[in-house]
Amino acid sequence: MAIESPEKGVVKMPRPKKDTLFGPLKPAAETNLDKTTRIVREITEGEAKKRQMKTARLRAARLEQKASTAGETAAAQTPTRGSGTPKKSNVKR
């Protein structure tokens, strides 16, 4: 890896770098804290995903139920006079 310089026949060596001098660095081992953190994140993300799916399912069911009940009540209602409840008489007893 020597580099010859055209000036005076001087041979220059390339400057050693961290990677070339010591070789590639190994990744740091996962500590117990890192492992625990990773597992907790996986669990909470899984629970959040399940919760979102359940919420979406229940919301769809609720909207479907409201739509079917609104259709049934509109068809079942007959026009009535006033509010449909008998009025109290104004006679004093």
C-alpha cells in the first residue's frame, strides 16, 4: 500500500484509519436493559394494535346498528297528533 511520490523517490504510507488498523468493529452486545426495553415495546405495540382493531370493529358494529335502528324506527312510526301523550286537563279538583 505504499504510494510513490514523483518527487525524490520518497515512499509515503497511507495514514492508518480506525477501520484499517483495528479491523471492523463488532456490534455492542445487547444489555439486559436493552432487551427488557425491546420486549416491553413489542408488547405495548402489539396491545395497541389489538386495541385499534377492536375499536374499529366496535365502531363499525355501532354504526351499523344505528343505521338499522334508524331505518326501523322511521318505518314503525306513524304520524300522531302533538307529542303523542295525553294532556292533563285544566280542571281543578
